[in-house]
Amino acid sequence: MEWIKKNLWSIIGVVCGIVIIILGIVTIQADKGRLIDQTLKFGADFYTESYYATATSANNVKYLYDSICNGIGYLLLAIGLTDICLFGAKITTKKKLSDNEEVLQNETENI
């Protein structure tokens, strides 16, 4: 129990790092919509050209959105991994007693 008290904030930091990594993966894998079909043709050339321009603009916005979401997702992954490394390094291990201390501890428990 004492080990948990000493390392509580480091353990919380590692858990937060894991949550941040999960959020990054979810952000990268999220459905970001679909592209607009640019193969439609209308009776008049003006409508067809206007549709192509609008569809191209909408597709460019979608590509920009995809890039931003992926960038944020990879940034979250990097922050989460850094968080785990920093807080994981601060976690102390249980101290191994030397043979003499172990014997003394066992003798006092038997009394």
C-alpha cells in the first residue's frame, strides 16, 4: 500500500497517457465524411461548371479537415507516449531487502 501512495501521481500520469493515446487513435480512425461525386452533368454547361467548382471546393475542405484531424491525432499519440515515458520513469520499484534485513524482518514477525 505504501508503494501505491508513493507512486500515485506517476500511476495517474501513465493512465492519462494511455487515455490520450486512445483519443489519438479514435481521432485518426474517425469517419470524416465522404467526397462529393464530380461526374454529374447537366443540360447547360454553366450548371455543370458551377457544380464542378462547388464540388472541388467541398472536396478540398474535406481534404483539409482530414489533414487537420490526422495531425491532431498523431499529436495526441506523441503527447500520450511522452506522458507515459515521463511518468513511467518516475515510478519507483519495490526495494529489495538484503539477506540480513530479510532475516531480521522474519525474526521479528515470529516474536
